[in-house]
Amino acid sequence: MMTIQRGCVAVLGILLGSLVQGSATEPTLVLPLWPGAAPGDKEPLAQEQDQTKSTDNLVAGKRLIRLGNVSKPTISVYQPPVDKRTGAAVVVCPGGGYQILAMDLEGTEICDWLNSAGVTAVLLKYRVPKRDGLEKHTAALQDAQRAIGLVRHQSAEWGIDAKKIGVLGFSAGGHLAALASNQCEPRSYPLIDGADATSCRPDFTVLIYPAYLTVKEQGDRVAPELNLTTNTPPTFIAMAEDDPIRVETALFYAAGLKNVNVPFELHIYPTGGHGYGLRPTKDLVTAWPLRASDWMRSRGLLGAN
């Protein structure tokens, strides 16, 4: 593990606390992901709603939104002030086991942080729960591919550098981000318009406490749907050793990246568990935004400052 001073966590708490405690910045625009019904969907689910119960756990003393029954996927674009924009953009994939979406903890709060770094954030509300008879990620991957291609297609209009479009995911959203980073062509759905003729390969990937990256029963080999190649984007990974998802999912995925000569940065922290987003706690793992910002800066994504 990289050595991190406790003072960094204190500073992080000050910087991020105001973002977490305050209301999220309003998006610049919200767009339906598909011009009509999403591929393969025939009938809408029950009403989309926050499924959080009074008995559900708090994170850093605060509740979170658990959005379920998503049948109309969207992207919400959050742009930093014009004078702060770096040209970079990140498609944000909340987690939730492909059953719900943690829309604030791993969505709007992340968009606020990215905006503070001068990055345009694009929050992906992808379809959940998994569709009957399909792989858990089938509908979500279609949504992610469409979202990344759409952002690149609109990059000039939105003030984004088409070569600086990344993807960031948490937990199941981390699996989705990794999947979108390894399954770029061909698309997993019939092409619809010009946005689908644009590359949906992310230029960089950020995985925070990712799930499902390896197969435990097969010696933690990388999951077969994650076909790592030299075309897999440079990747940042952060996870806690005591994560119930099992830290091996990050370790073996990183080893797989190494085996195909893809640049990566891996941070493993001793404690922190799972599902903390960027809400600062006593655990050093919640300093991951500092490390991710350093990594993005080192790759020329955030400019000189």
C-alpha cells in the first residue's frame, strides 16, 4: 500500500465534506440514452423509485438513494465552470449489484468531486435490475456503450476533448466500467444513429471497490467477459483489504493488466469495507480521490495544476 499521512484524510474530509453535506450541483442537461425503447426491452418495469428502507445502513452517518426499476436510462451531464474545464470527461457508473443504483453516494456526489477537479461528469442511470433470461450485465453494457459513444459524439459541443473520455465505476458499476473498457467493438446492440458510429472505448478507467472481476471458483482468474488486451485502457484501482467482495478481485485484475502491458495504478488499504463512495471516514481508503486525482494529473488529464 502507498503510504498516506493521516493529515491527508483530514484535509480530504474538509474538502469533500462540503460536497457531501450540501446538495448536489444541478446537471447542465439530462438526456434520454435511447431515441426510443432501449434494446430488448418490451414492457416497462414497476415505477422507478428510491427503494431505501428505514432499516438500511447509513454511510458516514448519512442515508443514500437506492434507485430501482430503471427502464428509461439517461445521462446527466454536470459541467464545471468554463474557466476550470480541463477538457476531460468521465462517465460515472454507480453500483448496486445490478439490482439498484446508489445514485447519490456513487453518483451525484462523485460528479461534484469531478467538477471540482475541472472534469465534466456524465452520470449514467443504467437499467436495473438485471433482465430475466440475460446475463446480469447485458442491458447495463448496452447503456454504457451507448453513453460513452454519445459523449464522444457530442464532445465538441460539450467542450470535451474526444481523447480524454474516461469511465469510473463502483462495485457492480466497477464491473460495468471494466466491461465497457474491454468490450468496445462490436457494439452489443444494433447501431441506431451517428452516436453509435463513434468509438465507445474509454480513454482511461477508474475502478473503486469493483465487484465480479474474477472467478473465485477458478483460482480468481479474470472473469471471461473481461477480455483483457493491449487495447484495454490505462486503469486506476482502489480497494480495502477487508472488503467483503474480496480484495482478490482487484489484485488479480491488476495482474491481468500487467500481463498485457496495460498501465495501471493499484491502491490496497487495510480497512474500509465496501460501499463508502467518497464520504470521508476514519479509514484511509476514503482518501482514494486524492490518489485518483494525482493519477489523472500524471496522465495529463487535468492540466498542469
